[in-house]
Amino acid sequence: MKIKFLGQNCFLFTYNGKNILSDPFYNFQKDQSGFDIDAQKIDYVLITHAHGDHVGDVEEVLKKHPEATVIGQPEICGYFKHPNSIDINFGGSAKFDDMKISMVPASHTSSFPDGTYGGLACGYIFRFQGKNVYFAGDTGVMADMAYFPQLFGEINLAILPVGSHYTMCARKASFAASELLKTKKVIGCHFDTFPPITINHDEARKHFLERNIDFSLPELGEEFEI
């Protein structure tokens, strides 16, 4: 799997030739990421919750890639009314090839910019080839995280918000990674996009280093592989 950071909680996951775009919000910083939606093939749009910085570019994606499939809770899929949708809920999974994407809870709120109810915020666990990637979405620390490695197996990578104010800070995220998720590798997200979530990078890295966790604060457009 290849994972490209496009800003905030927007990532492009590529697996077996399929592209999964999470929480589309790429236009806000595309001058730095270089992301061009017209040059992409988007197979799935994966949505964690309804806040504007997570769904801001969904309509553009679906207009340019009408064949794409939306994955999200029934409230999310119902809002966009896209003909290709997989509406799952907590405990449910979406499947393609040998990939299973399971929905898990997140501790956060969810409503669309126009005030429409957006269900409950969630995260996802990508399960493929014996590996597990936890994509947390927006969340604070929650006890449920301790169950994820028990239910799914080793969390090989966790993508966690670290910007504080609206989500966990780096200190809390490092605790969640070490004590609850039992993971050794973390990619940070949801930081530096707006003034309230601007962080001290050195301090953030220090928290993870103290817990012997391989931690990355990605640059816009940076790509990882697992």
C-alpha cells in the first residue's frame, strides 16, 4: 500500500491498482501538495465524518469521477446521494480484492456545514495481506483503541491526528499509540492547516521518541509505503 498525504485528513491510499481518497480536502493546500484531481483515477471516496474540512471537495471528486464509490455511514452516503455507495456502520466492513476496510468508533462530533446531521464520527482499519493500518479520523483518546489490536491483530501503522484543539495533541496521540494501540509506527495528520492546530514539530516528535515510536510528520505530497 502507498499512502500520500494531501493535507489535514486527506490521503490517497493506493492498493492493488485501486485508489482510495480519504476525507477530500485537497484543494486547500494543493499549491503545496501538487495534487491534481483531474490527473487521478479515484475508485473509492472514504469519509470519516461530515465536517467541512473532511468533505469540502467530495462533490468535485464525484463530478470528475462519477464511477467512484463512496464509503461511509448511511447518513454520509444519504447526504451525497451518489449512486455508487457502500453505507456501512460500526462493526461493518467494505471489501474489495483482498482488502477489508472496517469501520471503528472515533470520539468526535459530526455535522455537515449546512447543519445536516452527519451520523457519528468514525475511523477505519485497513486489513490486507496480514497487515492492519488504523486510520483514526478526528478523535480524542478513547478506551476503545485498546480493543483494536485484540480484534484485528497487530496495528502495523496508525494514522493519528496530532494538532490538538479539535483532536488529540501529539502527547495524547503518543500515549494512545503506545499504551492502547500497541503500535510502533505512526503518521501524524490534522496539524498546521489552520492557526488553532499549528504545532511545534520538535515537541511533537519528542513525545513519540520517548515512547520509541517511529513517527512521521508528513510534508504535503509526501508518500509512504507499507
